[in-house]
Amino acid sequence: MPALNQAELVLVHSPLTGDLIWQPVADALRARGRTVSVPRLAGAFDSTGPYYPRLLDAVTGPLTAPLDETRPAPVVLAGHSGAGPLLPALRERLTQGRRRIAGTVYVDAQWPHPGAGWLEAAPPQLARQLRELAENGSLPPWDTWFPEQMLIDEVPDPVLRERFRTGLPRLPLAYFEERAPHAVPDPDHARTAYLRLSPHYEETAMRAEAIGHRVLRRTSHHLSPLTDPEATADALEKLARRFAACPA
């Protein structure tokens, strides 16, 4: 099946998870003729902060257009969950690196908080919980933040669930306190969309909708890119078609 446009899809995982969350979707999109990148962010935390610049480097470094490439393919950025706050700065970096951004998709993602830390933007109760969970300056893996049954319900396959868990890092609390870059979401509503996967992110979807961005809703769960990749790929294709139809 040929690609619906020539944009490269860049699937950005949350720093709280591994890249496995996007790999099944990437496979589904490649089978449809798409060019897909799934950057790995784990290396950004190999030393002390600041962390945001290294996270941006991990995504944008391989995507910068060579100087002799006069018209590199456009990019569609899709960020899941905690990758949402990275997307505006990624868009700016890639634009400076001579890559045209065809569109940005927030996939069950946190809305950006430019100039503020993750804990500042989080609900006060969650921020307190995370500070209490921290040990020796690090947080435990994301799956331990909530009851075990929640992960079992979303990823029933025990083998897949264990593979997912293996890729969950322990992140420094300092990352959650670090201020995000001052980049803001693309104000062009034709090039910004929110893909809501789970009811937990309905409030964020409504926020995006209220300021004019397109919202596509699926009745699924937060980790459905891992467990239902074809449907997630369908949704991304639908949004990519709209981006392709917009004038450059």
C-alpha cells in the first residue's frame, strides 16, 4: 500500500517509557509504505542535567537535513504521553535544521508547559506523590506509580507487558524540576492535532479543542499504541492526510 504523502513520521516516546511503545505502530506504518523514525531517549539521562537539550538532540540529531539536500522530506511529529512538552522545541529545532514540519500530533499527551517544570505543571497532588516516591534523587519506574492491575488491564499479554516493563527507566527527580524550553505549540490549527486515546486525557483534549486544534478521539486506553497498533496507525494516517492537504 503506497504512502498517502511523503512526510516522514517521527514517533517520540515519553521519557518515562521506552521506545517499545511506538515500535508496533512504526512497523504497521512501514508496511503501508511510510518512512518512520522512532528515536530512543534513554541516553539523555546517562549523566547529570540539564536534560531537555539532550532529549532534543536525541530526536533531532539524525533528522537534520544534509547541506547538499535541497528539499528534504517534511516531517510529522507525533509525541505520546510525556513527550508532549518536547514537541514545540522539537519543531523549532527541526525547522532550524532545514526540515519542514508538516504537522504535530499530541497522542494522549501532556500539553506543553514552556518555561515551567513538569512538577509545576502537574496537579499538586501528583507533584507531592512524586516527591514522596523519590529515593536518592531518582523516581521509581513509571509502572510503580499506580496499582498493578492498571497495567495488567492495558497490557494483558504477560510477555509483552514484561518487555514493556523492562524498558521503563528510573528518571532523576531533577528532570521533573527542570524548566521546559520556552518554545510554544504551533499556532497554526491546520498543522496541530490532538489524538485522544483514553478518557484520562479528555480534559487535555478539550483544552486543545478549545483553542482551535483538531481533536481525533479513539475509545481505547493510554498504551494502545503498544497493544492496538493498526488502529493507532489508522488515526495517524488520517491526521497526516489532513496535514498533507494544507498549503506549504
